[in-house]
Amino acid sequence: MKKILITICALTAFLLPLTAQSGLDFSGEVESSWGAAAPWTDSDTAAGRFLLGNTSFTPSLEAYWGNSSAFVQGSLSYDATSAGKGLDALDFSLDEVYLDYSDSFWGIRIGRQKAAWGKADGVDITNIICPSDMSSFAAMTSDDSKLAVDAVRLSFSGSFFTADFWWIPFFTPSALPLEEGNSLRKFLVPASVEFPLAALNTVLTLPVNIASLEEPELALWNGEYALKLSGYLSALDFSLYGFYGWDDLPFLDYTITYGEAIAPYPAMPNGITVSGTYKRMAMIGADAALPLGETVIRLETAFFPQRHFQKSASSIMQDSALASAEEKRNELSALAGIDWMPSGWTITAQYFCDAVFGDLENLEREEAYTHGATLSISKSFVNETLETSLSALVNFGDFDSLISPSVSYSLSDQIKFSLGAYIFIPGPEEDGEYGAYKDLSSIYLNAKFSF
């Protein structure tokens, strides 16, 4: 890590004077976010505890000559809330590194790159080409929570269309909070589970251990492939999508481990080991945007044929004869949204739904049809230096929700301060998907310098 720090400092000192030369742009951000659990969260485990303590430096360098260019963006961050100390709390990543060539009709980009599919705001329907970063609370609440993929993108463009063909030879899974001490790990795998022994009329508390997650073999036949076709008409923009690759999240298998048998007593369960594998998936999708004056109507849908779905932990452990930890089902997702921008206001409302077809008896998912809505409202004041916003998401199944109000002030073109909150509200009967994070409800302060 010391070598990385020295390298970054040396490169920064070297590149800054070069930015004055044509053909080279150097930019970036320095950002710091601090946040603590809200007073109404659990007083014994959450309230007042820091959940955010991130400071990051994100430099970007772009070099270009004629039709060719190269782009590099990295990130060096320090997480003061990490279980590690000193240099162990530092993290360095190469967010994007690629070479690009573009002509009037075609172009090619090779390297580590990001892409956002679809026209949904904050909800993933067709946006599956890049995996998510769920490794920390800071990553999950970031404006850019997607990871780059190593790919070749071949593009063709005309007056009214574009076509992008992707080959992704190396699999990149979603980043998960698996490290010991990570506050989000318990939402993925609990530290222990209650295991009833009917024969002895007792209940054992078994520790849960995470084994390795088996990723696809690095081989030519395990690549991912994607296609995006977009059309631009006078009254309508639309895109068609196709994807064949790997599901970014692992499918978990649960194995009961046993201690040594001591006659006349049989071997007793002493723990549960969780392992995981990744499965193939395919998607076909489409979206459209229809502008109507100050209003834009957005539509998006995706169909996943025979997608793998996780079986419940209880069904896996109760029936050791199960062949796998997942079952295949057809899935259909859709979204309809509206953007309205009257007199400096920006108002976005969306309805989204997801349907799985077939029997759900052994699956972790309990509802065949899930749906919800989002609402986002923002307004700028004082010559657009002060902005207030409110975002909300509600799931109609359990009626759990996430509400995020914020206010930001731009001290200059480079410096911006923000104050906001993430409020997770459980449903009246069940916590629900967002309500499960109720003790992560927090108030935060953010400062950002852009150059």
C-alpha cells in the first residue's frame, strides 16, 4: 500500500503540469462523507454509531490524438469506520482503464469500462451489464454503485441509430460484504442460526461459516456477450437489449457440519457452512422515452428466460437429497416512469414490477409478483447554488420504504456541501427488503471538491 501511495503522489505531481498541453485532460474529485445512525435506531447497537467515514481521491486522466483516446480513472479511499486501522483501512481501485478509437461510422473500446443500460432512475430493469458494489454502506449509497467490467465494445453509428456489441471475457461478480467486522455481513449471512433437534427436544445455536464462492473458470467459453441497438426518431428514443452471461450474485448452498461421535451418542451438528456458485443467465429487453413538452414518458421491460432462483435455506438443509441450491423460473420485469420539469422543478415518478412464473414452494422468494414506486423531487434556489431534494421508494408488498431528503450548497464551482439522511422504514407486519436496514437509518454530511 505504501508503494501505491508513493506512485499516486508521483503521478499526480507529474501530470498536473502536463494538463496545460493539448491532448491531455486531468480532472478528479476529493470527497469526504461522514454519517451516524439516527437517534431513533436501536440504542444498544446502532444509534449514534458512525456508519460513514469515507474520504476519497478520484483522479481521471484522458489522453487523445485524432480519433484515438485513452482514459484512466482510479480511486484511493480511506474508510475510518473500517475494522482495519491505518493503511489497512485504505483501498485503491482502478475504476476504468480503456483505449478508444472512433470514426464517423464505427468505433472500438478495449479495457475496463462502465456502461449504464436502460432509462430507469435508481431501479435496475435492463441495467445488468455491470455488477453492483454492495461491499459497504458507503458503496451502496454512492451515486455510482456499479463496478466496471473488462470488455471489448464494438460500436456502429448512423444518423438515427447506434449499435453496441460487447464481449466480456472475464467475469466480475458483485462485491459483497463478506469480511469479518463488516456491518452489512449479517444481512447476507447471519452469524448463527437456531437449529431444532426434535429427537432430543432441544434447539442448538449453530455458528455460520462462509466458505469460498466458486467463480466461473477463466476460459474463452465462459465469456459474456451483450448487444444494444438504439434508435433516435423525432418523437421517440428507444433501445433493444440482449445479454447472455452470468448472474452477478452467487447462489448459496448450506451444509450442516457434525462433530465427532462419542458412543453411545451420535455425532451432533456443530455448525453450518455456506458456499456459493454463479449461474448462467440470459436477458432480452427494451426501453423507450417519449418527450411531451415539459414531460418525458419512460418505459422499460426485461424478460429473463429460465433464470436461476435461490432455494430457501430451510428447504436445502431439510432435504439433503436436493440436487442443487436453485431452481429455474421465467421472470419478467417492467417499469413506467414520468419526468416533469416545470419552472425549475424536477419531478420524477416511477412504478416498477417483477413477476416470476411457476411454483415458489422451495424458493427463498415468497411472492410471485412484487411491485413498488419511486418519487424524486428537487428544486434549485439562489442562482442554482442551493438545491433541495427528496427521494422516496416504497415496496407495495410489505409497505416498507426508503426516504432520502437532502440539501446541498455550492460554495463555488469547485466546492459543494451536502446534508442529508437515509431513512429505512419497515412495513407494518414484516420489515421487508428496505425495512430490514432500519438500524442503518442515518444522517450524513458530505463535502466535495472537483477539479
